[in-house]
Amino acid sequence: MADNRLITLPKPQWNVKLPPLSADDWIASQGFGEWPLPPSQIEVDDIKTRFPDLFCTQEEILATFVEGIEIDTEPYDIVEEQIASLEARLAKYSEMLLEKRERKAGAYGITCVPPEFEIGKGRINKAIVDNVKIRKPLQEQEVSHGGGRAGIIQYALFPGFDQWELTPLPRQIEAPHILNKVTQGFSFEGCWARAWKKYFLSQGSVALLQDIFWWVLMDRFTPNQKEQDRLYNRISDSYVSLFLNVEEKYKDFILKHYPSALAQGLYSTFCNVYTNSLKHFDGEFKTFLCNLTSEWICGSTPPPLSWSNWPYYLLEPSNSSKDEDGRKSGLKIQESEEQKPVSPMFVQPKVAVESHPAGPGPVFERVQFNIFGRSPLVTHYLGTRNLGKDTLAPKLVSRTQVEKVGAQQPTYRQIISQAKKVFSNLEKQHKRSLQLSEQEGRRINKRYQEEILELSVIQRELLKRKNEVRVLSEKLIDYQNSDLYNQPGTYTNIFEPYVELFKEQIEKEKEKHI
């Protein structure tokens, strides 16, 4: 019989091989051994010939990156030049020959930078060393921190002008540190922040801050016109040298914020140097600084009270003296007592509510402004070099500016608040008067009731005694005909003997009415 089954079962003598279940089983079944096969030496040589940069060391890769990628090395060059300048300044304190050479332009073409010194060889030239003067301001004498004569502006003296070197700030105050604190008060972002730090923290800004500081000191406290003129010449040189190197796309941005920032730097410097004379740096002084920097740089005055929005927590010294001068200055003095930390979650910022002054408003004036004019610093710089003669014809436009600011206090909100306090005090006094009146009324009514009771008792008892009635009648007639009639207190004197006489009866009657 034929076998018609579709599936034939393997017989025991058959040798059945199962198919490979994985890639490794399949490679082993094909006899490939190690797979993939390593390239031969000929293939390796061919790849190295076609791609020479594929097989190289870490040092060779680094060298390739340095050669192939463009890196802006200008900041590193600037740092190296600044380090070289510092090393040159340190050289003057060594026991070697100091030779004064031509001034060398700095990183931004600044001409008012410290000179470059060269270390000489051989023996020291005594004549040159004797001519080198190490100038120290009066304020740099050893005194206690924030006290002594160093913190009093009345004893300030200008140490002298040196055409080769900037006059340092008193008390070892560093101008870059002041400028950096001012920068923290601005909220610039991105490329604007980088551009601002590049120019505002430059050596040119340091030169402007230091020279204008000494100029303001002499102009306000220790006048010396000759030294002021020499400082003004260098201020104009520094300003022009700085802003000629500002990129065109950043000039409007820098010029918009630079006068206010420079005024903040000057104010912070005065506060940190003369900590015992803070009363001199009031609103009038800050207005003077704002007007000075804005007029010198922009040629116009800033809006009134523009200094009211300054970040004083950054500009003023954290350890301001708490004497009378410090209190009168209106500066914020930090509390010495430790306060318990409060979670920011529960701290709600106080919102300052604005209110218009209740007094007369500001006084305005019309002024002429030349739109083709230059700032005073640029004009002075060109005039000293005979370059300002080919100016354009002036084109004047009228502009309105505030001549005098009205009184800022009291405001409407302050007047309303004061009126509410007065009304509250009057209401309290009225309530107190009503309470006293009620108490006095109750006392008088009580005394009135007692007297009515006494008179009723006296009347009843006198009617029982006819002789006493006759005597009392005669007393009343005499009293009516005497000069004591209708005088206070005299009428009651007639009945006082009867009150004592009928005291027992009066007490009994009072007990009945209780």
C-alpha cells in the first residue's frame, strides 16, 4: 500500500542538521572564523595615502585645529599688554636705573597711560634716581579705616599733576573696581553687555574717572585753576582717544549711557574716599555731577533728578560711618544687628507708589541747541590742535528744558496721609471727650439725686419742729437782703447744720432707695 502522508518523520539512521539560529552560528557554519576580517597592510597603506589626516596623534590633531580654526586673539593680546604695563610700573620700585621714554599707545590707542620703563644695565645714575618722585596723596597716610583725616574732604589736597602718569585715587581706591560696581547696576544683555564692558572698563575710562575726580575736587572744595586746566586738557585727550576706538554700531548705545555711568562712578568714588564727609554729597552735588558729565560729553543737560534711580546699594560704602555727618547725608546705612533669615517665598517686594508734588511745578525755559555742534571735550581737543576751523555753519533749534525743579515734597499722597492722621487724632480726642462728659454727667446726676433726698428729709424733719422752721425762715430773709445773695456756695451753707443734725435720718432714707 502506498504511503500518501504529506509529512515524513525522520528515521533514526538519518543525520539531520538544524539551521543556524544566530549570526555567530551562521559565520561558524560558513567557516569564516574571525569576522569581519582585518584589513591587509596594503589596504592600510592605501588609506593612509588617500587620507593622511585620519591616523594621527593627539598633538597633531590639536595643531590641525589651531591652524584651521580662526580664533580672535585680540583679548589675549590686550591682557598681555596690560601685564607688560604693570610689570613696567613695578620696575620703578626696584634698585635699577629708570629711564623715561616716549609714551606708548595702549590697547585702544589711549595716550594717557603710564610710561614704559626700561631696566638699565651697569651702575645706577644717581642724578636720574634723585629726580624720580614717588607722589603720595595726603589721604594715603596710615589712619584707621573710615576715620581720621583721610575721610574728611576739608583736608583733601591735590598731590600734583604729572604728564607722564595718572594721579592715583586717595586711600588706595581702585578705579576699575568702582567702574565694575557701576556696571553691575545696568541690565545689558548679549553683545551690548560685552561692548559696554569692553569700553567702560577700559584704561580710557579709568583715566577719565581719575582725572575728573580730581577736577571736581578742586572745583568744589580746593580751587586751583591752573591744575584744573591741565587736567581738562588730558580729560579731552582721553575722551577722544576712547571714543574714536568705539565701533560705529555701538557709538549711540555707549554715548546714551556713558554720562550717567560716569557720574555714578564719580559719586561712588567720593563716597568711598571721604566716608566722614557724606553730608556734602547730597542731591545738589549729584545734580552737579550729572550736569557736568552730560554737558561735557553730550553738550546738553540731563533730565532733572535723573540720579533718583541710581543703585545706591552698589555705589555707597557698605560700612558708612553712623556719625552725624553720615545721618545728615541721607545715605543708606546697613544695620549692624543680625537679622533672622526670611524665606523668599514669604517676602513680598514693596512697590513704590508714585504721587505728584502738591506744590508748584517746574519752571521751563527755551534754549538754543546747535545740531551741528560738538561736545566741549571734542571741541577743546580740536582747538588745541588747530583742527576745529572747518566746522559747518551752526544750525540752531529751540528746545525746552527744565530751568528749576519745583519742590518734590509734600506730595498729594503725603498730604492725604497727614490729613488722615489728623482726622484720626481728632476722632480719638472727641471720643475721649464724650467719655469724660458722660462720666461727669453721671457724677453730677448722682450728686443731684443725693441733694434732693437730703432736702426732702430736712423738710420733713423741720416741719416736725416749728421753732427750727421759724429760725430758718429768718436766716433765709436775712440772706436774701444781704450782699451774699446769689453768690455760689453761700446758699448751701445755710443748710449744712441741718445736714449734720439730721444725718441719721438721711442715712436711713438712702438705705431705703438702694
